[in-house]
Amino acid sequence: MEIPEVEAHEAAVVSCRSCGATREEGAAACAYCGSDFTIHEQDLDTICPACFARISDRARFCHHCATPIQPEEDAGDATDRPCPACGGEHALRSRAIGTTAALECTRCAGLWIGEGAFRALSDKARAEAQPFPDPRAIRDTMTKARKPIAKQAGPLYRPCPVCGVRMARSNFGRQSGVVVDRCPGHGTWFDAHELDAALAWVKLGGEKQVSEEKARHERERASLDRIRVQPKVPEEPTGIYASTRESEKDWLMALFEALTSRVRS
């Protein structure tokens, strides 16, 4: 009987590298000393090239969209772009995710996507969007998708890694519930799990749902405008009524002058 040789491999990180405490499952930081776990320690180095979800390095298929996963190369070279969330002491590294070029922070797992690259990703997601959005499916899916998004670290308004100007925060698509940081002309910053959540909302038909709701509200407003009763403006008297009104004015003026002269005397 021949026993196959078992190849050695690195064990998954289960303890904090700073204090040695046991790492709780899914924790982004040590519960004892507060040290942040890197995306490597969280086993989240791999990004699905189809839906951009972060998955285990040992996964053979994406657990979000079932796309087969090929072994990825290590992250690229460090750049001079600072991480908007972690600060200037943490530089972003270049990374290719499928055919998309991005900059990644290996500490907080945030991604910087340029304007052109994100436009291409959004267009691809729109082409795959559901033709008839299901509001309940969108709500339930997005509730689950937003759960892994950690509380924002760093400053509320982050600086753009390209120009250094504070970026504008906005609810992606106005109703997705995914708040992103965008610098017009340069790109968008996505905290960990925000990019895949935003693209999932588009694929589920979130943008179509917003457009349909806007069109419905405009139709309802137009209907109300048509049936709304406008206040009637009193018409000016004409003919005999006009002469009567003038006579009343003259009589009142004469009475007022008489009373005034009597008071003076």
C-alpha cells in the first residue's frame, strides 16, 4: 500500500502578530491589543475578477458568484500614492484585478479605482443588470452585502491620493446605501467590500429601480398639477356695478372729510 506524500503548506493565521492573542473569526482587529489585521492575515488577498468580492486565497470558486478562481500573483509595486483611509505612512500598491488596474491598501483592503476604469466596470454591470428589478431582492441582498463593510476608519472626508483635495462623500446611485468617496476627474475610493456591494446593486437593477421611481413620481406630480383647484381671482365690477362701487367710494370719502373737519374745529 502506497501512502501519498503530503505537501507542506502555510497554516492560516489564527493569532495576533503583535500580542499573540487568538484571532476571532472575521475580526478586522485584535480584541485585546487593538492591532489591525492585514488583508493577508484575514485571508482576503484574493479578489474575484467577476464580482470583485474579496475571498479566501485557498478558494477555487468565488463564494459570491461561483466564478472559477485562478491563482493570483502577488500585489504589484508600491506607489507614492498615500492611502486615503490609513494616512501617508501607508502607500498604495498597484494591482491588476482581471483587466482592471487598481491601487490597493494592504492594511485596510481599500481600493482606488480611476474614473475610466470604474466607468468600464459600471457599464459592464449595467449590461448584466436584471431587466425587471425586484425591490425585495435588492433590499435583502444589499442588507447582506453591507454587513461586512466595517465602520469607516480615518478622517470623515478623505484626501484624494492623486491631488490631495478632500473628496466628496455620496450614496452610490442615491439609494444603494454604499457611501463612497469620489474625486471628480481622478477616481473613487472604496473601503473594503464597498466595490463589490456597489456593483452588485447595479447588477440587481438598482439603477433601473431608481429611474422607474423617479418617472412614477413625475407622473404623479403632473397628475396633481392637472387636478389641483386654483384659487379664483375676483373679477373687477363692470357696468352698473362699477358705478355703484364708485358712488360708495365717493360717499365714504365725503364722510371721512366731514368727520375730520369736525374734529379739527
